[in-house]
Amino acid sequence: MNLSEAIGFKADLRIVLAESEQRTLLREILNQTRADQKIVLAVGPEGGWTEDELELFEETGWDSASLGQTILRAETAAIAAAAIVISELT
């Protein structure tokens, strides 16, 4: 899916996962979330998001979060993020 389509997703909580995020972990955002809220996660391409892409996410109201210090492949990051969401919200 291209970025312009992804940016338009509607949800209670929209989170872009970025390895450059240094302040906020996904788990921390989820601690403030109810289990009945609709959540959308954006997992970047191999090599990570560009600065322009991250700025676009920020400008359109997405929260930015990290999975931690380890940089994962895109398909692994998606699985890890889903596991964190399930663990934190059930």
C-alpha cells in the first residue's frame, strides 16, 4: 500500500513504528489505551521511513513509537508489534 493511502486510515489510535523514535515505546502508548479502541500500526519499509515520511505522519496526527533498541526486519517488526498490542490490551 502506498503512503498516501495509509495516512488516510481512520482509527482511534494511529501509530507509526519508527526506529528513529527515541522517547516513546509502543508499550507506553498502549498503557493509555482501552482494549475496545481501534488501533492502526504503520510498519515501515526495509531501511526505515524517510524523514519526509515521518513528518507526514506527524502532520496528519499519527503518534510515533519504537519497539525498542533492536532494529527488526519489516515482517518481524509487524509480528512483534501485534504481539505487544495483544499482550498489553488483553
